[in-house]
Amino acid sequence: MIRFRFVDDHRDTHEVKRMCTVLGIHRSSYYKWRAGKAARLARQQADAALVDRIRAHHQEWDHTLGYRRMTAELADDDAVPGTVNHKRVARL
């Protein structure tokens, strides 16, 4: 959320309570967003690693794999930890 990022960027110069009131957001929502920052960063890094594997498989199969076949290829790939949902592959 852009508003939460704005509050986070300016919290050293202005009160968080005042900015949240002016922007019309709840302070608890801001603090919950801020607490989830590490999890979002980890998910972005995992997505970036998965995109690299998707590109490698896509190149290997001459750009002919769709998300369903790509999901099956990733399930057989030892470099990909765990399972990957077809919706995540389609999104990436």
C-alpha cells in the first residue's frame, strides 16, 4: 500500500498517529503492514528464484510450455524446494 509506505518513509519527521488520521488509515493496520515487511521480502526473493527456474525451463522447451506443463516440470525439478501451485506459476 502506498499510504503505508508513505507513513513509513516519513515517520521520523511526523507523528504516525497524525499521518494515519490525515490519510484515513488505522494505525493498527499500518503496524500490521510493517510487521509483515520481512515476510513480503522473503516471498519476493522466492518468486525471483522461481522465475529464474521458469525461464530456464521455458528456454529448454523452446518457449512452448504453458503454466500447466510448467508446473509439472517444476514439480520434477530438484532445484525447486517444495511444491509450486499452478496459480503461482501463471502469476509469475
